[in-house]
Amino acid sequence: MHRLLGLFLVAIAPIAAGAADVVFEQSDFRQTTGWSTWSQRPDSLPRTFTEALHSRGGPVSLAVNGDSNPAAHGGWQRAIPGIVAGRWYRATAYYRTDAVPAENWQVVSRLDWRQANGQRSGEVDYLAWAQRDGAWTRLTIEAQAPAKASSLQWQFFLANAPQGTVYWDDLRLEEIPAPAPRRVKVSTVRQRPSQTKDPVGDFLATIAAHVPADADLILLPEGITVVGTGKAYADVVETIPGPTSDRLAKLARTRKAYVVAGLYEREGKVLYNTSILLDRQGKLLGRYRKVNLPAGEVEGGLTPGTSYPVFPTDFGTVGMMICYDVFFPEPARAMASQGADLILLPIWGGDETLAKARVIENGIYLISSGYDYPSHILNPLGEVLSQAPGDRTVATVVLDLEKRYPQQYLGDVRTRRIKESRVDVPLSFPGLRR
């Protein structure tokens, strides 16, 4: 599992439209003219060679081996001139490995942008979007050349895998048009029904009154079938599809919008705290069963979910968390590693600082809808773009999912976190220790 984290992104990542101009490509490495090797220190230089047994596009590939050295870090690189600052480029490379335990950070291809004087320009960009292709993995990145960039060092490394080998092949760098905006209008509801026999109807009335007719996505809070009723979880559970999902499906069809809401699901003897995602036609596109349950929900008879799925839509890829999930880094990280553009958070109450941490950690948007928690929209820097001002109100924002949010000294966090996260280091929680 650890070695695969971050290897399924490119199938759902956007690819810029329009013609591309090839800046550099190579798939035959019988000649390595123009290539050099690099490591930070002479005693950490891996073994570099060309390999005929493992090749994809031509008869010979580039190879890097850890040489039984735990400190080995580095490999091949090539200087590519003719870069124009401000223009967009797509880099693609294929690799395969032997005995590399954590590919997400030990297999590294990156663009090290350089100024005319040879100094670094901006931050490096990692080829982080990936897709398996038989024995090989395709890596890619679309990135804008930083200010003053006039060349780059394209690097192909192996990091601290003493028994491992990585083979590189089919390299291609293209200049591409700037990505077109990818806009989505999202609306989140702030409402807490009380002393009601039909909380779902209360939410539908607020949506009718306050959600714009052209909203692409409508988000409701956690547990919309139990809030304000005084009932227990077991009193309101239902199958999915079921009565509540049918009502929300009608809303989705009428509005031609995606709808997300939290309710309580029964599957046989098992009860879940579930968030559902309905598409514009009212069809059930997916569900997320809350993984991290607080004691009160366990005592109330709920069972935790076991996965962190993401779901493709016509505007991008979404993940869903529910309430207590926001206290833990794993759910957001797992969804981001699968290419989620934004996380939808039906929530009862929680810690706003931790929600902001989740988006800053992963470089993605987060939209919440809560009772004892704001209904707001956070950008990837953790900034509040809009917040519903009070009960029975709505916050609406048009997001551009193609907009980049680089962080100072780090660059594109969304891709960098995937390539630098040490998911291979085991965690153990036998209990608190003194």
C-alpha cells in the first residue's frame, strides 16, 4: 500500500488542451551525450548506468541503483535550454523499479528551473501525477516556468533505496497552452433545525430560498435526518437509496446540480454515518462512510467505514470527510493522493484550525457545512473565501480549480507533499506512553 500512494493521479488529473511544441524528447539512451550525474556529496552518488534489459521506448534506458548505500541520493540529469519564463510546460517520463519500497518519494523526477546565471529560479516542480502502464509508471506534471527562468535541469533520481533500482525511459518535455480556467459554483448551507419533524424539508426550503439557480454543487451538513428531532441514530437510519436520498435526488435533478449531504445508513445489521454524493441527474455517484468515529457515535451503535474514496465529476475530483475526520491528517492526505481537487465536509462541530491545516497540508480546497461549525469555503492556503453569516443562510463562491496556490519556499504544495511524504515509516499506537 505505501509504495502505491500517489500513483493513481494522472487518470483524473486535467490535461491542458491545445497544441504542444516539443522542447526535448529521448527514448534511446545508447548515447548519453548531454547527460551528467549528480549527488549532493561524492559519497552519496548512486550507481548510474544504461540498461538494455529494461527498456520501453527504445533499446536502452537510463538506470540508477542504490549501490547498497543507505545515503545514496541522486542520479541522472540533463540541462535543457530555451525555456521562456511565464510559459507552461508538460513533462512526461516513464519508470519501472526493482526493490524500491516507497516509490512516492524514492523515485524522483523533477524540473529544477534555472536563470541565465545558473542560479535556481523559483522552486522545483515534481512529476507527481502518475498512472500505471503495465510494468511501467507514467509520471507527468504541468508547470509554469518561474520568473527569470531560461533553462532547467531535468533530474531523474533514486533516493535512499540501497537495494533498489529505477529505470527511466520515454522522456518528453513540451511547451503547452496555459490551462483554461476550470470553474465550479459551490453553495454551502448553514442551518440548524430544531424541534422539527422534518429537518430535511427545512433544508430544502432554505435551498429553494437562498441557493443560486446556477449552483453546480450544494452542500448540506452531517446527520440531516436526526438534527433537531430528538431521535437516536437507530431511529432515523435508512437504506441508500432510500426516502431521504430520493428527496435529495429530486433536488439534484431539478437544480441540475451535485448534492452532498450527511445521513445515517443501514446495511443489514450495520449502521453508518454516511455522506452521499448525487450527480446532476440525481443518480447516486458515491458514498463515504465516516472512518473516524468519536466515542458518542460508537456508543450510539455506529460502525466505522474502512476507506477514503474519491469521485470524478464533470468539474473535477471530490473527496468527502465527515466531522471528526477533520481531527486526523490521514483522510485528507489519502484523498489528495488520489487526485481530489476539493474536500466536502458535512460537520456537526469541530476545530476550524485543523480544517485549515488539512487544506494547507495538501494544497486543496475544502467546503464545510455545519451546525456548531461554520459553513465556509477555504482555499488551498487556508483562507476563508466565503462564510454563511447565520442560521438559514448560504455561502456561494465560484472556484477555479486550475488556479495554483504556491507557498513561499515550497512551491506547489499539492504535488510536493505527495513526493515528500514518508508514508513508508510505520506508525504504532498501542496506547499512550509515559
